[in-house]
Amino acid sequence: MKCIETNSPEETFAAGREIGLSAKAGDIYTLNGELGVGKTVFTQGVASGLGITEHVNSPTFTIVQVYERGRLPFYHFDVYRIGDIEEMDEIGYEDYFYGDGICMVEWAERIGELIPEGARNITIQKDLDKGFDYRKIVIT
């Protein structure tokens, strides 16, 4: 387990960038945290670490966004709106999960049975007692 504490969006971005810099083909990360905690900022950092320069935002309505202009393909999932697990089959999730890039899956608990063993879990938490921009990022 690794714990990172950040005190600004820039530091949260940098923590994500470190993940991107060290990521290997086939890596899968689940990303958890309440709305507004900084999941998108963290994911933008991961993309930056992969050398992706295009704008990264949460694929809430498309379920998956594919970025192929970095050193590895980056597959960013937001499965919040998945109503039935079969929807994942329809988008061909296995091609991404078992492909040659890395996957970041937001709200992964909604499709828990599909997440392969060995996926790394990232949880981002706020603690307003430590400041508005404070974040605790736990990677297991």
C-alpha cells in the first residue's frame, strides 16, 4: 500500500503523472472517490505521464474514452451510468482490459466481477479538517 497526501490540484495531477510514468502495458487501475474529489485531475496526470497531450475528461456518457497518442494506449472508463453489466460486453471491454494499453476505471465497484485480479486500486479522499484542497490518495 502506498499513501500520498496532496494539498493542491497541481499536486494531485503530479501524483497521477507518476503513475503514468511507471505504467506498463496491461496495467489496470480502479479509481474510487466521491464526486468532486479530483478523480479527473488525477487521471489527467496519468495521461500526462503517458505522454498524452490531448484534453482528458471523464467519459461519463460514452463509458470509455480511448487515447492512443502516448507511449501506451490509455483507456479511461467511467462506468457510473452502467445499468447492466452486459453493457460492458457491448463496448468490448475485454479488448481494453486485456489489450496493450493501460486502463483507468472510475466507479469500478459497479462492475466488480469483471475487474481482473491484479488490478491496482486507487482511492482519493478529502479531509476538510486538513484544508479544502487536501487529498489522501491510497494505492493498493
